[in-house]
Amino acid sequence: MIDQDTIVALATPSGTGAIAVIRISGPEAISISDTIFQSIRGKKLIHQKSHTIHLGHIIENGKMFDKVLVSLFKRPNSYTAEDIIEISCHGSPYIQQQIIQLFLRNGCRMATAGEFTLRAFLNGKMDLSQAEAVADLIASDSEAAHDIAMKQMRGGFSSEIEKLREELLNFASLIELELDFSEEDVEFADRTQFDQLLNQISEVLKKLIDSFALGNVIKNGIPIAIVGEPNVGKSTLLNALLNEERAIVSDIPGTTRDTVEDQISINGINFRFVDTAGIRETKDVVEKIGIERTFEKIEDAKLVFFLFDNPAFDKTELEKIINQYPDKNVLPICNKVDVLTKLQVDELKSEIPGILFISAKNKIGVAELEKELLSLIDSGSLTGDETIVTNSRHYDALLKALESIQKVKEGIDIELSSDLISIDIRQALFHLGEITGSITTDDLLGNIFSNFCIGK
């Protein structure tokens, strides 16, 4: 059920700023606002048109708190489909709290996390995947993450899922109809046509499932561990990539004893670089802990930069990391290329496949390294209209839907009875419905919207 309380919350970040926005939504939003807001023209908000802005003062018992702008949105043409008031006040934390407390004293209650968007979903202004895209849009910190969230908010993913669900539902109804005429032994659903549909749905689901690998790293950033022996230039490379002195650089081996992390955006994709302690045998207790953390970061990384600066380096450690982590992209990088001879470069190229040459100190080859990074990430889908799945809940539901579809196919192949086939069809429909919110539970909604910020 949709809560009929009128809710209030700060919609902008807390703290001091030029302005702050306080949002009120619910059946009494306008009438409560009229008790504490005085328009400079003496007009009541209840008599004004929707989507209008009004200048006036917030007043209680003759005391003026602030001069504000009030934006008026009347139901159903608002974000929540309820009456909404948005007050733009000065950004003093004292003013913000005083205005919010005024609304609380006059019949509002504080909004819970994500409650405005929850009401928008419950009132049919958006489906569940679009609502989740709102949170992704707020959290986006790169161009790629922003673009994906915007596509999902526009409903591209939802419409794709609903189309699959509708086609499956049409056949499901024919299968269910067969159950009503089971004694007559008739078939209303063409099994050949149904099998073709299941193949089409399976292909779409597999494509969406496969896109999650790209979507997940775009949403969360791609972790890259920079590893190698001490003093080969790992910290210098991190500083060169970030274009700032982020890590301490010295000629003393073992300077980096803990991991140093930072991130940059390259072509709209976030990369999280981790400068690690140099790998070597040591009796230093602190340095040993740092080296242990190096291998922990390799476990977490999607890519590994193995850095060395001597053409005669011991290749055992590189081979060990490649063999120990076969699922990782290990990129061999020779630093200090500016002091190498052409013969040394050619020999290394022939000995080590895929090697790159840089001078981190002089920023030689750093741009080429960034290009190589982008080539290792299949980001071609970002430039088109293809749907990319970034939400782990959606990914899980798609996997379960595909599993159910495959069971339906198996049932048709072995000529299973309609009642048994219909069970798996219902399961597939259920999991697809979970994505868009056609099927929800209170626990599901609670888990999703508890991750929103208050005020949205």
C-alpha cells in the first residue's frame, strides 16, 4: 500500500552552501506549505497552477526564517504523482533545519531513504529498473556510467524485458488453456513456433547476461594492480597516470610498504590503480605485510601491470604471476625505455609477447599504455544503443529466467505434459517480472530503496 503521509526531506547535500532544496510530497504538501509560506503577492499556493515558482517568506508566529522560492507541482504531473513542494532556501544548516522542523510540527514526517522514488514507482511513474537507474545516475562518476544509467532511466532495458515477457505470456496463456481441455487432448500452442520463440528469448537473455561483465566494471571502476620488484618505478607510473604526485617516490627500495590507490577516467571509463609494495624477499616485518597485501590486490584486480626496468630481470616472478592467475590480464611493462638500446628493446619484444615500453619519469609511452587499457576493455557497446546490464540483482534474475527457459525447452523436446511445462514458464515470467517490478515483495522493495539517499 502507498503510505498516505506527507513526507519532507532535504533534497540537497547537508552542510553549508549557496542554496538548499527541501522537498515535500503527499496529500497535505500544499496545504501545510500554505500555513508557513507567505507569497510576496499574497496568493495561496492551493490556487496556483502546477509547475509554477513563487517568491515569498517562510514565517511562523510572525518570525521570518528566510526568503525562499517555492516550486509547485500538482498531482499527477509530478515526480511522485503526488502534490510536491520544493523550497529553495539559503544554504545555512540552521535555516534548513528550522524549515524542516516547521513542516514536522505542522503534520509532515521525515522521509525514509528513497521514499520519494518509491512513491514514484508505486504510483506508476516508473518501473523498478528505472527507479534503480535513478540511484545509479546519482552515483555515476564517469561518462560511461552516466550514459548507461540514462539509457536505463529512459526505459530501454525495461521495454526489452517487457517485450520478452509479453511474448512469453501469450504462449503461456495458450499452454494454460490446454490444461482446461486436458481431457480432449488438444494443443492450442504451436510447439514448433513456441520452440523458435524460446530460442529467441534465450539469445536475448544470454546477450544481456554477457553484458554484465562490462557493465559491472563500468559501474564500479576497473581495478588495476601495479606490481613488480622494488624501485622499478611503480609509484612513478601511478603518479604519471594520475598526473599528480600521489605516491611517494624515492631511490630507497621498499618505499611503498602499503597499497596506494586512486582512480582516473579514460574515455569515460573509470580505472582504479593500486600501487603495491615491491615483491622481494625481506626480513622487515612491515614490508612483509605490504607484500602480502600486494598479492591480495592481484586477486581483486581485473588487470595486472607487471613493471620492470632492467632488460636482464628475472622472468621467474612474471611467469609465476601469469601461471598463478590465469584468469587475469597480466601486462608486462618495461620502464625506463629512454635508457635502453634498440637491440635490448628488440630482444625483449621477441622474448615477451605483448610487452609495452614506457618511461614513467618522462611520461614516454603513457598515452599508448592508456590506449592499450581501453583496447583490453570491450567498450564497443557503449557507443551504440545496446542494453548493458550493470545491476547485480538484474543479472541474477536474468540467470534464473534463462535457466527456467532452458527447462521449458527441454520439456518440449521430450514432449512433457502441458502442466509441467507451465510450471517452468511461470518461473521464467516471475524472474523477468522481478526486474521491472511487475512482481515485487516488501522485502525486495525495502532492500532496493534502503540504498537510496534520503530526499530522493
